[in-house]
Amino acid sequence: MGNEAHTPDAAASVDFEQVQSTGQFQELRRRHRSFVFPMAVAFLLWYFAYVLLADYAVDFMSTKVWGNINVGLILGLLQFVSTFAITGWYVHYSNRKLDPIATEIRNEIEGHEFDKDGHRVGGANK
Amino acid sequence: MIAIPAAVDVAALKDTTLLNMGIFGLFVAVTMVIVFRASRNNKTAADYYAAGRSFTGSQNGTAIAGDYLSAASFLGITGAIAINGYDGFMYSIGFLVAWLVALLLVAELLRNTGKFTMADVLSFRLKQRPVRIAAAISTLAVCFFYLLAQMAGAGSLISLLLGISDWGGQALVIIVVGALMIMYVLIGGMKGTTWVQIIKAMLLIAGAAVMTLWVLAIYGFNLSALLGGAVETANNPAVLNPGLQYGKTETSKLDFMSLGLALVLGTAALPHVLMRFYTVPTAKEARKSVVWSIWLIGLFYLFTLVLGYGAAALVGADTIKSAPGGVNAAAPLLAFHLGGPLLLGFISAVAFATILAVVAGLTITAAASFAHDIYANVIAKGKADAATEVRVARRTVVVIGILAILGGIFANGQNVAFLVALAFAVAASANLPTIIYSLFWRKFTTQGAVWSMYGGLASAILLIVFSPVVSGAKTSMIPGANFALFPLSNPGIVSIPLAFLLGWLGTTLDKRREDPAKQAEMEVRSLTGIGAEKAVDH
């Protein structure tokens, strides 16, 4: 059926509820959510603040700062800067805090999957 | 520093039609050869839809950038800034910031749980049939709106190159473009399309970089002087301030909010972008590809700021509006102004390849969705073999191509970025709530998903049909009629919250509970990548 991709793979017979309840997995989930949720709220608030300013505070946004460059343009360019910064920050965070623990869990599960003859089952996502 | 009188530009352009077309044709031929070469090993369904999961993160990231930097970004945003000034810049910002939603909340988790299509993920722990059908229908709808925009862009571009300004001629152009595109997809599949995207993304960014430096050089690398030039040509200092297009009334201000919402929430729900995450072997590569594409896309949107104001200063809004292709002609006209027929030919060819490749990507997504989700899983109940599925996909390509051509003929003349924003609104309404809920909300149920997807999709489409986009205004698709009951041209501000609400309501009122084992499996898979980490061996 729909997820036939997953039937022949190494994880077919894993008790996922058991894995889900382990402290290790709970820690992975906590680390993931405690980063992405606040960050998502923060950048969305900053983005909508910008949109609201451009929409309803035209005079403020039109204030000239340097030559013809006004506040609106600077705030707009700062949206670019913050996007690049958050991207870099997230990559740094996942490389250090998420990937090692995810790999550990994966190896633990996939490492124990053998068929009756003792051969390692799959791993390939056919 | 003073712009050449506008009339000279367009008239001179007609004299060089042959040269424009020659350079253009050469480029199209080269990409065609690449597609043929790349498609030699298209054997399995994984090859056809997901390019055998053989691409690296940076390759895929470039391809995503290629998919994303469509005609909307290049022709549409440049035109919007050239004519509406600062308000056009909003597209660049929204389109870019939206990638953070994809990066943080969706890309990797999705890569770890799915196989080919968005429906694979959405139906993972819910009831297969209803969710899969709903996801496939919304995929088809989003792809259709996105295709409309690309077709309209192609019509504008070729009309400008050939100097065709009558409706019938432009319609013919759209038909030819559509036919070419069908060939691309039928022959190339995902691998061919991905290679075209990669090459074209690099050429597009390089071409835009050259034009940006050129424009900046004219103004002594002084952004302030460039902006001054735009003010001078437009004879209106307001081009630098927000509100030129959207600041007129309270309704139009609301429309701006609606646009902003749709732009930032749409990207992570675009089926053809989501599908690209499946062409890489691991979640880590999926992350790399998003990072790579954020850099490329961000860089490109900085260029569009210069190009848009450059076109405003050097070509002038009035010339752009009166040229064949209208607002979408700003970038090609700027190219012609700077580098004559050679640069125009190159830039147009790149823009055309952009459209062709994006259209191909969209069509493949739609075809995969129909063949894989509706045909293989619902009609044939999982008993169809891979060869039949690919055959169905190829037939779907033809049907979708024809529909897109017809739609494109009607959408011709609208700003491409604006049309794409409609596709974003439909995607954010129909798909995003269900994607977010099913990844992060344990209690989410089938009823919630179905309500949210159909509710979001139907409200977004109905609001567009009854908006000034379709009728009731001079710029409408059907200018003669007036059934515009909804005042905003982008439905996002209503339909997106509604879809989130429906997803919550449907779940809360659902007496059925979903299988907790499936939920556990999805969560563990999505965060750890079990079973999805290794590529198909060749």
C-alpha cells in the first residue's frame, strides 16, 4: 500500500512505541522542538512586524537615513540578514545537538535487525 | 545616466528579432540534448519521480533554487519593483523568509517519512484513501495555478522577443511552449528535469549577477544614486516608499497583509518543492540542499532589487507597461538596454529555460501525484506494477499540459509574481496545516486532515474565483463580467487561518482515534531517519 517504501527496510519489525518512549528519543524530540518552535515564532513575528510597518507605518518606513536609502529598505535588507543568520544557526545546532543522537538511535535499531539466517536485513530503501 | 528615449528600445528590439531567436534557439537545443543524455537510465519509478535519490545536497539545492527562481522571481519581481517600487520588494522578502518554514519545520522530517509525494507523508498515520485523495487533489490544484503563471510568463517573454502584441499570436506562442514542455517531461523524467534546473539556475544567477553589476556600475556602485535615478525617471519619490500599489485604501492594505501571509507560508507547502527533498539520499543532504538554496535564492533576490529599480531608472515604467509582455517585460527590456540583442537573447533564453524547467518540474509532480496516489493506490488499490504507473504518469503529463496551456492563454498579461502568489495561497491553505499537524500534533486525525485540506482548498479557490483577479476590474481575466464578491486579490488571510481552524475542529470533533503505533512510527522515523537513510544502489 501507500508506504510500501518502508516494508522491506531495516525498521520493518521495530517496536516504534517502545523506541518513542525511551529517554534518548524523548531527549532528541525535546532538543528538536525547543529549537525550531521558538525560532519559528521569532522569525514569523519579526516578518509580520515588518509587513505591518510597511502597510500601516508608511511615514516611518519612508524616513530617509542615508541619501535615498530609507528605513523601509534597511528593514527589508535586515530580513535577508536574519534569514541567513537563522539558517546558519540551525545548521550549527543540528550538527552538534541533533545529528549525533539521531544517528545513535538509528544505529541501535538498524544494527539489531537480522533475518533468520543472521544476515543483516536491508537498509536500502528500494 | 539619462535613459535612452523609451520608444527607441522597443523599436530597435524588433530589428533584432532574428538574432534574439537564434541565440535563444541554440540554448533550448543544448538543454534538450542534456535531457536526452540524462534520461538514458530512467527505469524504475524511483528513477522517474525521484531521480533514483542520487543527487547530492548541493546539486539538489541548486535544482531547488532553479525550481523556485521561476519566471515569477525573475520576470515578475523585477517587473513589480520597476512599476510599483517598494511594494514589489515585498515579494522578494516573503519568498525568501518562507524558506525558514521549510528548513526548520518541514524539509528533513518530510524526507525521512515519505517516498515520492506529499501524500505519502500526510497519509502515513491516517486513513490511506481519503487523505491520499485529498492530498493528490490539492497537489493538482496548486500545480495548476503555478503552471498558469509560468505559461503567462512564457507568453509575455516570447511575445516580446518576436514583437507579437495581438492576443491570437500570443495564444499560439503559449501553445508551442506547452508542447515543448510536454516533450521535455515525457523524455526526461525527474533526472533530466533536475539537470536542466541545475544548469539553468546557474545561468540565471550568473546572468542576473552580470546585469546587477552593470546597473550598479552605471551609477558608480552607489545604491542611493540608483534609487535617485528611479525617482527621477518615474518623476515620483514614492517609488522608494511602501504603499504605492497597496497603500491606497484600507482594503488594499489588507490585501498586502494577505499577500505577505501567503508568501511566507506557501513555500513549505508547494508539492513540487517538497518532492525535490526526495531526490537526495539522506535527511542531512535534504538539510544541506535547503541551506544551499536559501543562499542562492537570497543572493538572487538581492539582485532583483537592483534590477527592478534599474529597469525603473533606465527603461522607465511607462515603456515597460506599453511593451509586448507588459509588466513581465521589465527584465528583458533592461537587458536589451544594457547589452543589446546579445544580452537580451541570452537573458530571454535563460528565462525561457527557467519557465520550461519549472513547468516540467510542476508537471512531473502533478503526474506523480495522480499516478502514484490516485491511480496506483486508490484505483488499482496498490496492485499496479511500476511500469503501468509510469505509463499513467506519462499520460497525465499530456492532460495537465493541455489544461495549463488553456489556462495560460487566459492568464496572459497578468504579473507572473502575482499569479504565483495565488498558487502559494492555495498551497498554504490546502497543505500546510495538515503537514504541520501531522508532523507535530499527536492527536491529529483523519477527519481533521480531510476537513482542513478540502476546506482550505475550496475556500482559497472560491475566494479567487470571486475576487477582482477574475472579474470586476480592468485587469481581470474576464474584464467584461463582474461577480467579484470578495474584495481582496489574494485569499490567504481568510483561507489559511480557516484551514488551520478546520484541522483543529475536525480533530477535536472526531470520535475515532488514530493508531498510536503509527504515530510513534512516524515520529521516530521523521526525527531519526530510520529506514530512509540510504540511497538506492546502482
